[in-house]
Amino acid sequence: MKGLQEFYLAPILRITVYVRLLSWLKANSPHDNPDRQDVTSALNQFKQVDTVIRQTRSRIQRDRKLVSISKMIEGCPQLLEANRIFILRQDFFLMVAQQRGSGGSAHDSRIYLHVEDIGLFLFNDALMFSHILTGHHAFERSKAKTYLFKCSVALVGLKVKDLPDTRYMRNAFKLSYDEDEWILSTNSHEEKFEFVNSLESAIKTAIQD
């Protein structure tokens, strides 16, 4: 008689159990066992079902994440597209070059002005820019953050250039797409390294595909 736990075991999880049991049975069956061929056939069929279930669960989780992001960004366009995968989100300072200071090279002496905060959402096929608005909730110390859709560019054609640290700006890099340019910086070198590395890898993969 089956125990209560077996009745609560989800059918999807049972497929994985069947695969393990049949794999063990095949590994421990003599090669001349007349049932070995049937065990192998059943194992292959359950493996196929298990693969389909895993792919379906992965697709559902991916779609849920995209829906969650679209709700996070006001004015966000449709994100649910075939094979689109969310990779990383990071907030940066959008900088604009101003007049040059005295001395040093052209880059070292250039003064940069922080004009606004930008949220970048990296996908495997595109990079989305969003404005960041901050406010306060009543009786709470934490700041409320709102993302407003700004634009989106395809990874193919997007160029990344590292910018050396200066006395006016640190942890910066430049993004270029057609005639548009964005100079971005952050307080943390680790944040810059993680995002730029992920972005360059995503661009390389998008170009190869």
C-alpha cells in the first residue's frame, strides 16, 4: 500500500524518479537479460519526457521573469519573445562631458557631470535603458525606486569601450550604437567589471548567432 508521501509526490517529480530507477535497473541487469531491451526502451522514453518537462519549466520560469521585469518598468515594451533570456540588471550614473579642467591630457582634464541615474537591463539579444526616479514612502527610510523606459538597442551593433579612471570620474565605460553614445559610471569597480564582462559576452554570442 502506498504511503501518504507517495500520493503527495507530484507527477512531474515521479518522472525523474522513474529515470533514476530505470537507469539503476539497466546498469544492474546482465547484458543477456531478455528484459534489458524493454528497460532500455522505457528509459529512453522517460528521458525524453523528462527533457520536455525540464524545458517547459525553464521556459515558464523565463517568461515569468520577463513579465516581472515588464511590470517593474513603466512604459516597458513587450518583452516576451522567443528565445529571449534576461541576464542582468545594474544601475549606473549617466555622465556628460563638460569643459576641460587645467592640465593633463584631453581625457584626464575633462570634467564630467552626473545628469541622471540609468537602469540597464541586459538580455541575450538587447540592452534596455531606463530612467530612474527615486522618492520616499511615508514613515520609511528606504527610497522608492521607479524605472521609466528610455530606449532599447540590439546587442548586434552595440560597442563597449572602457574608460580609464580620472580625477573627475571613476569606474566608467562608454556605450556606442549608431550615432548615440552613453558614458556610464558606478561607485564600484566590481559592479562595472561584472556588467561589462556580461555585456561583452552577450554581444559576442549574439553576433555568432
